[in-house]
Amino acid sequence: MRPTNQSPFPPSDTDRTQIWEMLVPRDIAAFVAADWSMVADDFKSDGFYAIDACKSDDPDVWQMLFPDLDAYRDEWVRQAVAAQEIDYSEDLYDGVFRATSLEKIDITGNRALVRKHFNGRIKKADGSEDRLLWKTHYYCEKQDSGKWLITGFTGYLPNHDPA
């Protein structure tokens, strides 16, 4: 098992390592802190959009839930603040990180398709748990500066990975 926060990609694969760092440890840390400013520069605001796959395998029921970055940011902040109000019996960062897998990134030219899977449970103080079980496919673009940005995603896809 790899150490916490270590990319599954070799250090020589700078593109995939940069994308992994953006979408796993930095994204989780920002969410746990409910601090959008930690990830705001990871998005390409011009033309950003995101699809909610509505927990369905049927693309005909998917919805354009986030037509722009502002709409996504507002929902992201709402969810992050709500998570802070839950009394977990374990560290939230560790729980989300443990449930997160990002091991497949296809890069073609300056574009990338990134597959992030969530499959795990985070224990709450009352004995119940939060179940994380979905997939998100991110679309990223490499800027002239070499920095990768998120241009959109299809999220909340059903995750049929074994538990």
C-alpha cells in the first residue's frame, strides 16, 4: 500500500502527478476546510460546465446541473459547509482520502480525461456512516504555462466497483 498522499504515478510523469495532486489531496483538503480559495485556481472559469449523472447509468436522464463555475462553486461550498456540521468519529480528510481512487488519466495533446472513483465509508460519532460510492470523470486542459485546469466534469456517476 502506498503512503498517504503519494501519487500512484511516477514522479517523472509530471502531468499525471500534477493532475492527481490537484484532484485528490488538494481537493480533499479544501473540501474538509470548506475553503474554495484553495482550489479556485484549479478551474478554467471560461466555458466550465458539469453534468450530474443522477446516479443513473442512463445518459438520457443526466442533467446540466452546473452551467458555469459559479453554480458549481456555490454547491461545492454548500456541501463542504454541511460536511463540517457532521460529527465524525474519524478524521474526515483521512476518510475521504481512503475512499478515493484516481489511477487512470488519459492524456491526448493538451487534454485529459481523468477518472476519480469514490468507494468507502466514513464513520460518524453516532455509530452511523456516510457512504461514498460514485465516480466522476473530469475534463482537464493543459495551459501554455504547463498548469492543468479542470474545464468540466460528469459527476455522481454510479459506481459498481466491488465494496
